[in-house]
Amino acid sequence: SAPDGAEGSMERRASAASATPKQSDLKREGKWRLAFGRLASGGQLRRESLLRAMEMSGFQHIIREWVDEVYEGITMVSSLTSAEYVKFLRGYEAHKQNQYIKAFEAADEDQSGQLDVSELSQVLDSLGWTSSPELISEVVEEVDEDRSGLVSLDEFLDLMGLLGNTMGFTRKEREDLHEIFGRFAAEGDIPIDRLHAALAFLGYTRSEKEVRELAASVDLDGGGCLSAREFVVFMRFVINAEVAQLREVFLEQDADESGFLELEELEEVLRRVGFFPDREAVMEIASDLGISDALTFDAMLLLLRAYRDREGLTRKDLIGIGEAYERYATPGEELSQVEVGRVLRWLGYTNLPFEKQQLLVQKVDADASGKLGLEEVTKLVRMLVEEQIRSFHVAFQLQDQSRRGSVSMQQASQAWSWLRDRGQAPPDEMSAFSGEERDISLGEFVQIGVAFMKQHRVKMRENGGVSEAQAQQMIKMFEEYDDDASGSISFKELGRLIRGMFSVITESMRPKLDAMMREVDTNGRGSLDFQDFKLIIKQFLDLRDEELAEKERRAVESTSFSPGEVKEFRELFNQLDEDGDCVLEWVEVKKLVGKICGASGRSPKEVLRAFQESQLRKATGCDHSANQHGLDFPEFLMLMSSLSSMGGEDSTASRRG
């Protein structure tokens, strides 16, 4: 008769192993030796590199205790030869199998030889697997051949193998990861230097250094790219690293070792692992999950997953983004870059410089199509919110020099002024921090600041995208151009305003401006009342963005820079643009001229000469779309292109040629 129980299961699997084709064993061991070769020095793999070598060899969910037990059974020295490494991995696989069987037997308290879903969840927890109900349901359905809803030992061992093969992801999660891979891949693989952008798109907070280190554990051939399969493995490493970091911080915060944290403590845990959460969104999601007070570590992971799925935004935020998208999107099409600006202004993000908006668009426009769908716009808003909350933390820490975790009301007000000076708080509103003197904690500072900014954005929407102070400024402008105090301004009077908003009126702009003025001329008299005036100002802003986008398109086409190069130059441009006016003057350029020289390979003198030549072209009228006070981003691209085409002593001749 067939052997029963654990011993029978082991005998059957040993028999199956002996029937396994030698070719598969050779292929697997070849992968092991390749990983060994990547990390070994002088034919020896040091013990401190063992875990990384195992990961590169394809082992997932490695238990350090098991590693130590197997290692010490092979050698007591601190390194392994290639043969010893292969022997170690074989031993680890056998040890892992035995531990799985023991875990199954321990969970099978009634000795029925089967586990129900509840018992299975417990045994997976005991083995260190963080499993969702969706994952358990899916893998049980996959291995439960008799459809009993129960898992036998053989089925359990198959299940553990399935978890290893799928990296512990559900089918939908794997499909989502493959979709993300497709967005960021180039020629079938995803370059390692794009992984950080992919993680930011997904809402993960790993540093670029951490990303490179994790990617190196997956990139066996050292080619600098990951395949679709390797990307899934990489994501498992990222999630495992995040879970380990969260667990460490959770245990530190759990001072009484109760296994619970107060919901209010969650914000600090998330902040310490790189998140800058919106408290309102956290509380809303906790309420939806039925978490009202304290939460366990597993509940925290569940909440974080839901938070990431919602892009860290409240339900109201998501509805507003959806409404704004529908308002400006052409049916069946995604938003253009100019339309994205309209959506952001409608949502109340009115002080966002055009170049900052373009930089954010590039971060979420993974396929470099120049168009954004609703998902990408939502991620862009999430990045805006995160950046704003991050700036609140920075402002607070600058005041809290003693690191006591609180500041005075006066210091809080000074922190708000610091934000306002950098365009990260409304320039025309009263401080969010006023009143009697008291201490303000970091959490309270951020919470008050976020609430204030939300109220400010609501006002922006109610006022058609302008604040109360901006509305007053528009009234003042209207009165200034209403020379005869008639309560309306003529198109002739409006011409002065147009010339002030647009440094150059191109031929393509004239018909657009004429059409705008006819559209808002509701009284048909060739003049505008104040309501018409407010409408045309908003349309002028849209047209200005359109012209900037078109100017950039022409510059990119002229320079033949790749999307990646444009992104790098934009980041450099924003670093140089210290005053945030989207225009570089030489006083700004020369502060970081070394970076420009590094990017272009030219000397400081050549950079200065190219800058001066670009200014001369504008002064002599050779560049009719140029900014008159410095270089905007399209002109900066042309500068970098000019520098890259220079050629030493013959540079002048080569440029003429």
C-alpha cells in the first residue's frame, strides 16, 4: 500500500525527485554557480554575502535561522567554495521541506491530515508569510484538487511551492505588475535606472541607493536591465524590505509589547519609513476597514495596502479628481499637458509653476506619450500632496533645532512664513498659525497645515481658480485698464494687458487671441465687463501654457533629445531656478555651472559664451519666441544642444557650418 502521513509524503517526493530530468537540475545549479561567481572573491563566498547569493540564486522568503542551521552542518569557517555552496543550497531545500512538514503537523491539531483556511492562515503566519485573504483563497483553489476546501500535506507542500513561484502575489497583483513593467520597459526589459521612477509611480518610498542594491540581487547577468520575471522578483524584494522596516518600527513604537498600536501612532510609523500621509485619508481608510482604535501589525499592513490603492487620497479628493478629469478630457482621449494644467487649476492648485507641472507630468507619464489618463492624473495629485506634506515636515524641523518634537506658536508661524516664501503656502493668506502662545507638535503642525491648504483649494475653486487676494488684484487690474472708468474695458485697452502677459505675440497666437476676445464679448460691443475680464484672464493663462508646451515641443524636436535626456535637463533646470520663476538668468546658471559642464562636457567659458550668444539672438530679434529676461526651459534645451555641438577651437566655425 502507499505510504501515509509525513513519511509517506517525503518518500513520494524523494521518488519524484529521482525521476526529475537531470537537465533541469543542471540548469538550476548553473544559476546557483552564476550567482556564486557574481559575489565570490578568490573562489570563496563569504558568509555575510550568503543571503544575497541565495536571493540571486532564486530563493525567496529565506529564513535566517534555517540558513544558520544548514550552514553550520557543512562548515565552521566563514566562507564557502563553489561546491560547498551548491551542497548548502541542496541542504537548505531539504531542510525547508522538513520545516514545512513540521509546521503543517503543528497546525493540524486534530490530526486529520488536513488544514482549513483558518489553520492555513496561521501556519503561513508562523512561517513568516504575510498573506491576504485573497492570496490564500487563490492558492487554495489552485492546489485543492478534490475541491474540499481543505488542504492535505501534499497540497500544502504544492501550495508553498506555488507561493515561491508567484512571489506571494495574487493573479491580479501579477497582472498589475506586468502592466507597470510594460509602461517602464524599453526594448523588452526595464532599465535599472528607471526602477526608482516605477516605484514612485506605484507609491513606494525606497531610496535610489536601496533600489540599486535590491535590483543587483535580481540582475544576475549584470546587464543593467530586468526582465518581466525579474521585475516581479524585484518587487517582492521591495515589499519584503518594506515589511521588515515597518515591523522594526512597529516594535519600537509598541513600548508595552502589547502587539497593538494606537491609531494615532500610525502616522509616526509611516513617516519613519518614508511616507508623508494625509491624516484625514488614513482615518477614513481605517474607518472603512473597521479599525477604530488600536491595530495589530497585520492590520497596519492591510491599512497601508488600502492607503496605497487609494493613492493616499480621501474619497472626496478622488471624486473631485474624477469630476475635473471628465470636465476637461475629450471623450475617448487622454488629457494633454495643457489640459492637465486646467484640471489642476480647477482642483485649486493655482500656484504651480508650468515647469514644476511638466516635471510632475514626466514622472507619471511612464510611456512618454505626452498624454495622461485618469490614473496618471490621480498619481500626479498624490505626488503633489506628498510633496506638500513633506515640505511641512522640513519647515517644522528647521524650527525644531533641539529635536524635542514641538515648537512654539511663534516658531510655527515662522515655519509657515518659510513655506510661503518658497511658494509652498498661499502668499496672500494669513498664517495658519496664530493665537495664544502654546506648543505645537509635528503631527499637529502638519495636520493644521494640510487642513488650511485644503480650505485654500476650496476657495480657489469657488473663486474660479483665484484666491480672495487675487480676485482683489484682478479688480485693481480691471480698474487700471478701464481708463475712462466706464465699467468696461475696450479691446484696445486690453492690448496693454496682453502685451504684459506675453513677451512675444507670435503669428499663431494672434487668431487665438482674437477668437478668445470674440468669445467673451457677450455684449457684442467690442468691450469687456468685469465678468468677461475674469474669464479672459483664465483663458490667457491656458493659452500661455499652450504656447510654452508648443515651444518646448519645437525645442525637443530641434535638439533631438530623448525623453530621458529632456527629463534630466528639466531636473537640472529646476535646480538652477532658485527663485521659481521658470526663467534662468546667468546669476543662477553660474552657481551650478559645474553641473552644466558635467552634463554637456564643456568648460565654464564655453557655457558662458553660449549663454551670451543666446541672449544676443534675443536682443537682435533672431529668436522671436524667446524670453526677454533670461532662458526658459525650451531655450535652456537649445543652450545644452549648442554646448554639445561645440568643438574646441573650431567651435565657431562648426556652429556656422
